[in-house]
Amino acid sequence: MKKTQADKVRVGRSSAGLGLYASQEFKKGDLIIEYTGETISTAEADRRGGKYLFELNDKKTIDGKGRDNIARYINHSCRPNCYPELNASETRVFIYAKRKITVGEELTYDYGKDYFEIMLKPMGCRCQKCTAK
Ligand SMILES: C[S@@+](CC[C@H](N)C(=O)[O-])C[C@H]1O[C@@H](n2cnc3c(N)ncnc32)[C@H](O)[C@@H]1O
Ligand SMILES: [Zn+2]
């Protein structure tokens, strides 16, 4: 039987608000989920602002605030277990497993320098690496 998104991941509480968790095991390189939303100009994204913007390139950005974009719950980590990759035409974003991921692990990727410096650093990063004592 074909797996649905709900079989693969679930939303839950994390150290950084809500987060996305693995409901199944993933192998390194497995496609986990697509980051979806409205594609807008980066100028429009600058006007809108918000925490769910994913910049595709210097011209286009995906505004992932829509409720059906479950990938919007994936938090940033400085030691992530996932990574985002664009398709060749830089119109879509897919999130892959960076290593083996076990059931119950929180899914994270590196948001990149710009997002980190502007949105996360001022409040302090709450990823596992940065909060470990
Ligand atoms: C794409 S959303 C991720 C889902 C978010 N936690 C939520 O509850 O909707 C990005 C926002 O989550 C929070 N966030 C994600 N990763 C974080 C981190 N490592 N440390 C602190 N806040 C983080 C920040 O507020 C950031 O702007
Ligand atoms: Zn961190």
C-alpha cells in the first residue's frame, strides 16, 4: 500500500515551537517531503516577511505559510539530519535525509547563513547542538 505523508512524519512540540518528527525510519538520501507554497518574487518576500519563506534564488522565493505545507514545521539545526535540495529549474524544494533517521527523531535542516543571522541568532539558536550543556 502506498504511504501517505501522515505515515512518514508527524507534527509535535520541540525546543523551538512546533517541529516535524519521523514516523518511519529513513535511509541516507531518502526523499522525506517537499517544501511547498506560493512562489513569489524575492522583492515581494521582503515586503511580506515571515518565518516560512524559503529563498530559491535571488529572484524567487517560496512562501510556505500554507497549512498544507507540513514541511514548514521543520526546524533549523546546526547539526541537521536532513538537507534541502532544489530541482534543476530551481522551482521546487525537496527535503532529503542526510543520514539514517530513526522513528521519533526530530527532522531538521540548516536554514543557511542569512536566515540564521537575521531570524535565529538574535533570539539564540535552540537546536540540540547549541543547547547541549
Ligand atoms: C519554518 S518555521 C519552523 C516551525 C516553527 N517552530 C513553528 O512552530 O511554526 C521557522 C521558525 O521556527 C523557529 N525556529 C526554527 N528553528 C529554530 C532554532 N534552531 N532555534 C530557535 N528557533 C527556531 C523560529 O521562530 C523560526 O523563525
Ligand atoms: Zn544551533
